[in-house]
Amino acid sequence: MASLGVNAPYLQLAGVTSPTIWSGKLLVKFYAASVIPAISNTEYEGEISDYGDKVEIRTTPDITIRDYTKNLTLTNEARQPSLVELEINKGKYWSFITDDVDVKQANYDFVDDWTADAAEQMKITVDAEILAAINSDAHADNVGATAGAISGDIDLGATGAGIALSKTNILDYLVDTGTVLDEQNVPESDRFIVMPPKVCALVKKSDLRDASLSGDGSSILRNGRLGMIDRFTLYSSNLLERVLDGVVYETNMLFGHRSALTFAGQFVKNETLRAESTFGNINRGLKVYGYKVIKSEALGVLYGHAT
């Protein structure tokens, strides 16, 4: 069948359908692909309805522990949880048009492909933004050449002196990052570390070549989950911030506990509209989100490169 002529830059499509884009479906795809929901606290998302919404986060107050003797008159504290406000102040969208002629000539379901790609591209954009932004929010005792809230002598790399990671020392540095969190009294469960693929490869080449030794013999999920070592869930990501330090590119590898970062997001607009300028449909979607480091002591940075 001959194709109808088309004006640039629109391309002929060899068969297209245009089913409804469901926000829930997109959210599931986004969460499956993104590392951010895996390393953050997302329980405060609530009912996000639009850009500009706010999420109120209640933080647990510190309770004082006192000495006790018999017949002591007890001191009762009147404590209130403090509130941290998370603003849903960021948004990303996509929009594409499908011509009615192409829809009539359709022979495959392209919207699933395009929405899956939208979720993947959204993941890349949002992950890269957040991973780069929160480096500076890590606690001062969890970064640099003198890390350690108690010891102060753990070298996690600093500007001009990034850590040269190899298959023989990578496990030592993973243990060091765990020690840094231990000295901050960070819970042992729900710890994470995000590393670039080349550093993750060093782990695979190290003495933990067998995935079962890391406590996880399953395959890597789309969000880059590798397994567990020394209480850390390891994630691989190409989206960590890289810095040209002299002649070497160093990577800010984030580690910590999920309680450090709060993330909330929602696909709030997923629409199919009739186009006004041509015979076709406009398919578009909007994701709004916000993020905030609320426990800096539970976040750290390993600064270095693979050798």
C-alpha cells in the first residue's frame, strides 16, 4: 500500500496503535528502572496531585536516657516530632503526536514501546540529577581523607587524591565505608552503595567472584542491584557524577542508609488529546517529584576510580 505524503520532520510509521497511557503502569516501569527509589525512603509520597504539592515528614525526637535509683521521682519529657517539609517542586514531561493515517495502517502496538522508553529516559534524567545533587549533603565525617565520626582516619578520597580502586583493595574500601556508617550509629539494615560498572567489575574479580558469597545469587535487576556485601546492597549505575581531577576522572560513589534521602514522585498527567493542527492524537505525560536529604549522617561519598 502506498503511503500518504508527509511533511518533515514527521516520519512514516509502519503500523501504530495508540492505547491509553496509564500513570500506574509508567510509575511501575520507572521504579523498576531507577536506582533512586531503591536507595531512598519513599513512604512519604502520599497523594501527590500536582506540581507545587508538599509532603510533611515527621522525624523521631531524641529521647533522653537518665539514671534511676529506687524511689526516684521520674522526669517526664514532653517531646513532639519535628516536621520536615518536602516540596514537590520539580517536573519533567514528554509529548508526541500520532497521525490518524498511521493509526489506521497500524500493525503493532507502539505506545507500550514509547512509554517504556519514556520511563527509561525519565529514569536517566531524574537519577543523574539527584545523584549529582546530593553529594554535597553528605555529613562531613562521611567524606574525605579523614572520615570517621570517631576515628577520623578513614581515607575515602579527596580532591587531588582520589582512591585508586583495584580488585585487591575494593573489599577493604567497602568495609571502610561500612565502618564510617557504624561510627555514625547507622542501622545495619537497608544500607546501600552505588558504584559505576567498572568498579562493580572489580568486586566480581575480587575474592567474592561467586555471587552466592555476596548473599545474592540472583541476576541483576534493571535498577542495577548486584547483591550484598558487608551489610550493603550494591547497585551499579552509569549516572553517578564524574569529576575531572587533574588528568583522572574520579567518581562520587554514594553510600549510606535509605533513611538519609527522601524521594517522592508521581506521574500526574497522562493524556491523549486531539491535535488541533492536524488529524491525529497528542500523547503526553508529566512527572512531578521532589527529594531531600533529611539525615546527612546516614549518607557518605567514596571518591575514586577503577584501575
